[in-house]
Amino acid sequence: MSTTSTVDRAFEAALYADTDAALDTGASLLAADPTTDAEVARRGREFVAGAWRRGWQPADVVRLVRRELDDAHVRLVARLVVDEHEEGREGDLGSGRAPGGGRRQPPSPRWAAQLDEARALAEGRPAAESGPRGDRFSRATTALELYRLLLRLPTLEPLDRLKDTGAHPSSHPESRTLTRIRALLAKAEATDFPEEAEALSAKAQELMARHSIDEALLAARTHAKDAPGACRIGVDAPYETAKAVLLDAVARANRCEAVWNEALGFSTVVGFEADLESVELLYTSLLVQATTAMTKAEAAQRKGGRKRTKTFRQSFLAAYAHRIGDRLAAAAEAEVERTERTEGGGTPEPDLLPVLAARGVAVRDRFARMFPDTVTTRVRGVSDAAGWQQGAEAADRAQVRARPRLPS
């Protein structure tokens, strides 16, 4: 029997049924024939390429596999992502064409960064080969479980993959401003002193707002053909509704729009690239700060004899998200007002408010075209008064109000 027919029989048995017995049948066929390994890997790369055609990106696929399956599946899908990219690049070098016949353009910086992350996962030290996933049957089972998931991925709204799309991320190296923002937020996450975390977060948001305004004015002065892009950010359980509300608040404060896909565990954020970078950085940092503050507050509650952990956490995070949204919006607005007061001393500048208004229209237009039908959801389980109060207080400590600019 040929290798291809063996793989076909195994896939037919395992991939189109949901039972463990079907999975065992397929895995047994592959385990009994070592010559199928290369064909199984090739089919895996095809499944990954199919995910790209359905609008998925490397980070999306890895995130879902991590959520639904195990570490062995994550390493395998990361290796397939890297191999699919390398295979396509080698095809370009050999013929100047992508495998499908069209020329494959270089990936966007965001896509390239996701490939680097997948490469790091794929090259990580796997579990001992003598472990439960070390034999041929177990490895075949891992592959078939992964392929079942990849085969059933739904179609997503397409984001930017290629470097030459109209809404591509900028290709220049990370600016000094973003480097400073990352450093400030890292310090805010690490400190045990609320006042220090507040000051560091405030300075970070000030720099983010300034960076966004600078990018907007630069695009207006140079008549750059800049357009909104989009990215996906994971929103993980537990308390994912409150986390999605927090991400929405961060997005709106940074002139972006966000929509949450609860079933797949991510939010899609639409905005200009400088603002998308700010949203990713600030949401991640505030989530760390909120979780740290919640853990400390919960410990104090338990010490006092309270045991309603779930409702306390849900209420805490919901209040934090609500309050931080107000603070972020105020900080961004204050930076705009300060810029309007100080601009115009030298080279004539475009009026800032019309520039920002035009960019806001562009973002909302892109968002409406990507997501013509959205619904509003509410945070459920917000019934713990102490959790709400302490969440709001934690948001106040992490507030990002406008303050006088520090020396560069």
C-alpha cells in the first residue's frame, strides 16, 4: 500500500469524526508505517496554509491550540507554522513564485514578529522522548488531534499579512519612545508601591498619547498614504468578559475600536499602527497590575473571613475596567489640549483636532466594514460591593492622568 493511501485512510478515519475510537484507528495506521511521516508533515503544512487563507495569523492559531489542546500540540503547530513559511520562501527563491502560482510578498512586521515567536516555541526543549508523547502512536495521535482542530477553523475577518498592503505596520525599527514606554510599564508591573506604579503608568500613557499625536501630525504633513490596520489580542479565561471590557477601554482611549470574539478568545482592535502598539502594551501591563492588586485585595478579604472569591474577582475586574477607561480617556484628552497650546512655534502645523477627527473617521469606517454586525454584551456577576470598591481604588492607583512633561 502506498504512503499516500495510508495517510488518506488514517485521515478519513480520524479527522472527520469526533470519537476517540476513530482517532485511535487513524493513529494506529500512521504508527504502523514510518514512511508516512513526511507526508503527514506536508499535510500539516497544508492545513496551516489553509488557516491563513481563512484569515488566521500565526499568533491566533498558536493561541487557540494552547487553549484547546496541550503543550505537545503547541510545539507541533509552531513547527508547522515555521516550516510552512520556510517552504514558501524557498519556493520564491527557486522560481520567484509562491506555491500557488502568485508572487509571495514579504510578511508585514507584525506577521514576521509572530513567526519569530512561533520559531522560539518550535525550538524550545520538548518533553523527554521517553514520556507519554514519545512513542509513534502518541505522536500520531498528537498530529491528528491538532489537524482535527485546524481543519475546523472558521473563517475570520482578514487582517494584514503582506508588507505592501495599504494598512501595513511601519517597517522602521522600534522607536526610542516605544522602548521607553516598555521600560516604564515593566517597572510599573514590578513595583510593590502603588504610588510608584501610578507615576510610571501615568508617564507611559503620556508618552503613548504624545507618540500617537506625533504620528498623526507627521502623516498629515507628509501626506502619507496611511490607513488603519488591525490586530488581534488574546482575552483569556477566567473573567474574560471583564478583561474584554478593559481592553475596549484601553482601545477607545487610544483612538481605536475593539470587538470581542468570546468563542475564540480574542478581541480584534482596529486603529492606526502607533495606536495599536500602545493598546497592546498598555492592556498587557494594566492586566498584570490589576491581577496583582486583585490578588492582594483578595488575600485581605480571606484574612477577614470572606470566601466569595469568584464574585469578588469578577466585581473587582469590572470596576477596574470601568474606572481605568475614564482615567485613560482623560489623560489622552489632556495631552491633546496640551499639544494644541504648545504647537505652532516654528514650522506651520496642521490643525490637530481636524487631523485626529479625520483619523477617527477612518478607523470607524474600517471597523464598520470589517464588522458590520456587532452586539453589546454586559458584565455578569458584578454583585460584590467590596470587590467593586477595591477594583475602583486599584484603578485610581494605576491612574494615567496628564501631568507636566518630564525631561526627555
